[in-house]
Amino acid sequence: MKAVILARVSKSTQDFERQVSELRSVAASRAYEVVEEIVSKHTGDTKNENRPDLQRLLSLASTGAMQTVLVSEVSRLGRKTFEILKVLEILTEQGINIYVHNFKIDTLMPDGKRNPVGQLLFMFLSERARAEQEDRSERIKSGIAQARRAGKPHGRKEGKEDEKVFLKRHKKVVASLQLGNSIRATMKVAGVAMATVQKVKKLL
């Protein structure tokens, strides 16, 4: 079975050699052929669409170059929960297993079916994403309430489209950006102007 190792550290002072070494050992114990090691250093706030390492991984996945991806932690797949879930779903739908070393979990079983234990990871991440969204909504409500108390204007201007409605109207743009595509690639896929893509990107 062909595998790709994905290793990432968030600070220039951190060394990813330990991650790679441990994942190499896992690959050797499973008789995997490591076709590529993708290593990078990014700050913790780097979005998936701006990560060359992740774009490389998804590119390899689309060509069927590997059957499994080895990561030390699930956080290596994204900075936010919804980004991690998106990558997990993309790879799983393509029949690619993800091995998460710190949990010792495979998302797929040897027969290609979804691993029940791996599904627990999906459920956990989904719940965390929901909690993060609720927390964000509460912060927005709190901000509006505070603005009202201070007598500051709030809400959208008359005639301005609601953000949720705008995002719903541009589902193709949202999906393309969440897959990690560039602004120009998204423009072509969705058939919209650059300003529209940039606005969607800002709202995500």
C-alpha cells in the first residue's frame, strides 16, 4: 500500500523530524511504501487554502497516488475544526485512509469501509465545530447587545444582503474555497467575479 506522510510544525524553532521519524516507523511496521513526505512550517493561523503542503496532499489524492495518509495529530489537517472535517471527508470519500498517530486511529478499515472508531473522531470533531459556531454566535450577540447599550449603530444597512443568505446563494464558491482552491480557480469553477469570491472568503 502506498502512503504519504504529512508533517507540520507551527513555529520556526520547532523540528518536525520527530514526527516524520515516528510516522516512518509506523509505515515500516505496516509494510507501506512511502511515496512522498510532505513537511512544512506554518503559523497556527494559516488557512488551508494558503498551505502548499495541504494543497500538495489533495493534489496527490486526486491522482490516486496513495491509499493512506499518516499524520501525527489530526490538527495537522487544518487550523479550524471545519477545515479538518472537510479534509477528512474529501480523503475518505476518495477511499483514502487517514492514520492519526496520537490516537492510533485509522479512518478506514482494511476492506475500505469506514472504521467505527474513526467515526467517533468524526463525531467528536463535528460536535466541536458546532460548539465553536455557537460560541461565535454568542460573541456576535454579545457584541450587538454591547453596541446597543453604548448607543452605537448595529446590524446591516438597509438593502444590504444578509451574510447567511449571501453565502447560501454562492454555495459553489463556498465549496470550492473550503476544498482549498485558489480565488482564480474558484472564479472559473463558480463563474463569478473576483470580488464575489473575495467577499465569500472574508465571511468564511
